[in-house]
Amino acid sequence: MTHSPIDPFTPAVELAAAIRRKEVSPVELADCFLERMDRLDPRLNAFCHRADDDVRKAASSAADAVARAASVEDLPPFHGVPLPVKDLADVAGWPTTHGSAGAGQEPAEASDPVVRRFVDAGFVLLGKTTTSEFGSLPFTESEALGISRNPWDPDRTPGGSSSGAGAAVAAGMAPIAHAEDGGGSIRIPASCNGLVGLKPTRGLVTNAVVEVEGLGTGGVLTRSVADTAAVLDVLARHDPGAWWSPPTPRASFAAAMKTAPPTGLRIGVLTDSPIDGIRVHPACVEAVDVALRTLESAGQHIVDTPLPLPPTDELVTAFTTLWNVGGAGITLAEPDRVEPHNRALREAARAIDSWAYAEGVRRTQQLSRRIVEGFLAGFDLLVTPAMACLPPLVGAWRTGTEDDPLRALWNSYPMGVFTSVFNVTGQPAISLPVHHDEATGLPVGVQIVAAPWREDLLLQVSRTLELALPWAGRRPSVG
């Protein structure tokens, strides 16, 4: 049977439906995306591990399952759809480098629980994507994995730390990609690449362990709110091996997304940087204005209540106390090859004792409660820029790092200053590509934040914006 050419920018939900209708086979999909990887990835460097034989074998098995199925309704929801995994998560039989030249190359013995949920949902794992070392910076420019580049402008970063995931989906090398977010690493590449990126509520999606005292969580980068909602239904399952895992949500996120949100919602606004001294680019403020005008016209109420943020020094100290230990637990074959900024973070972490660390954790929790209680009192949703800047040029982070390796973090603050606050609070937050900068043509994301466990409301409002400000037809220059 001859099928129509595959549009590589087709959302994952639609590809899954096409497979069930037998309009396209999993093998054809795998071949399509592997060919695009061959053609585009030498320029973008989104993939760090390719296992094409494994991909084709899994796709062939998926095609056989379609042929054998008594009813296509018996197939899992994303049967045969390709999805790459970020190189911070274990995939059985594949190496996990954590983006580090110091890591070993031994294949993982077992897959991370998130990866197992993807496989159970029918996804065909499409290799592994690049990340900054240990996920500690919002870009990938490293000794181990090289430079990942933005499909909208290859002289710029695709953001990170889920760098390869963002570049792969934006360029049509994958229809959807696994990502992780400990300070903005789903939402930042979503903004940089014109994608949708949701960070779920703390604990809703479980990994093998609690990541960085709960700052980190798993998710995906997609082109549509529908894909994001449908995959959240797959990932937000009760994990009986994790004491912190809530019961599986009773209602489907994909179904909830299709319901219009209530009107009269209190929409708060934050466009000034939560950290003193960081200028917010006008295009990032304009993205917020675009979203607010749309929401107001849809019957929502914009309020001027301020979010009760702590002083800059309290917020930075609380976050960095936890961030310093982000590489803990990773087995290194050659510790001397760890990058300078991560060596400095490790030294900073080792300079405090367990008592001081416990005090830091407690302080972070206190700050989180203060912010969330203020949020609940003032807002139903909060709209902020996803980033304070446009995607930076490759290498821009290096200024001053010769004298102080930790300058890499400070230089990155404009990328994560709005996102990291909500890793501390654990609230769900999504980046949506509602705007483009006229001068550069680059996508600009807006962040929307909801109360804990209100992904349903967040997705409903996101769908409202997607319908009013459609972005599906936008394409980057590479891809």
C-alpha cells in the first residue's frame, strides 16, 4: 500500500490516530524521522545517542501488532509514534552520559519509570537527545556532547537543559520529545524553539528518585496543547514504588482540555524580574501583553495583585543550596573531566555540612509556602514571560567564566529567572509560543502558572490561547 507523504510536523496524537486508521505504518514513521535526523542533525546536534537498529526493530514490532490487533482500540494510545529520550534518563541497554565527558559508557540495566510509561503507551524510543552536563545550565555547549543549535537561528542556543529535545521537535526530527525540568528545562527550550512545554506539579510525574529535593520533574516538549495533555495522561499515573506519588487523576487531562475554562478567572501578571538587576527584553513583555489581551477578551479578569516574592538574596540562596547537589548520585568514570562550573558547584555543596543543608531545605519549603499562599489568595493563574531574553547567541554564557566558572550560572539567569521560582514552589507551569520577535523572527514564549494540581485549568486556558493565537503553521529556517 502506498501512503501519502508524511508531514514531520504532524502532532503525535494525530500520528497515533493515522496509525490506528492504517494510513501510515510505524515503520514508515521511523524511517521518516531517521532520514530527517541524518539530514538535519549534523547542523543542529540534537541527538547524542542513535540506535537506529533498535528503532527499526521496535517500529517493525509495532507494525506487526497493528496487523494482529483484533481491534485498533486495543492498541496503546501512542502506538508506533517515535519519541526520543533526554540523556539524563536511563533507557535499558543504552548508555546514559548525563551530558558529561566524565561519565561511563556502560549501558543502563533498567529504564527509568518515566521511560517505562512511554514504552507502555506505545511510543517507539528514537535515540537520546543532548543535555547540558547534569542538566545544570539552560544550554548545551560541552566537551562531551558539543554545541546544540536552534533551528530558528543556528547561531543561537535552543535553550536547555533539554536542548536536543527542543531542537529535535522544532526541526521536525521528532514529533514529540521527552524532557525534564529542574529550573526551567522544559519551559526554556519551549520558548526558544516555539513549542509547548509543561512542567507538572511536583510529584505528579515520578522518576526513580525525587530529583533535587523535588525541584525536578519529567514531561515532554510538543507542538500542541492536545499532545501535552494526552501525554500527561500517560505520565501522571500512580507509582506504587514511590511514596510521594499521588493517586492517578480521576479525570483525563485530554478530556478536560477540550472544555472551555470558566470565565472571570483572576489573572495575575509578573513582568519584572524576580531577581534584581536583570532587564526583561521588550519582546518578552510583549508576549505577556499578547496573552493578556487574548485572555481578557475571552472573559478573564486581569488583576494587579503582586506575587509575594522573597528578596533576591533569599530566593537565590534557597535555590542554589539545592541546585549545588544536582550532580549527586551520578557515577563518574573520570571525575576530572567534569566541567569547571559543575566542579565549582560540587565544591560549594561539599563546603556546607548536613545540618546547613537541612536548614536550606527547610528554608526553601518555607519560602515555597509563602509564595503559594500568596498566589492562592490573589490569583487563579499567573502570566509571566517564559524568559527575560531572546535565545542567546552560542557562547554568550562564557563571559567571565575564565576567572569564575560559576559565572556560567549567573550569565544564564535571564533564561531561567521566571521559570525557576515555580520549581521551588512546585506549581504547574507551561510555556506557550504566543509571540514572535519582529526584529529577529525568533519565537517568544509566555509562561502561565496555576495552583498546585490544577493542570486541568492550565491546559484549558492554554487551549484557549492556542485557538486564538495559532502557532501550528510556523516553521524554523532549519527543517
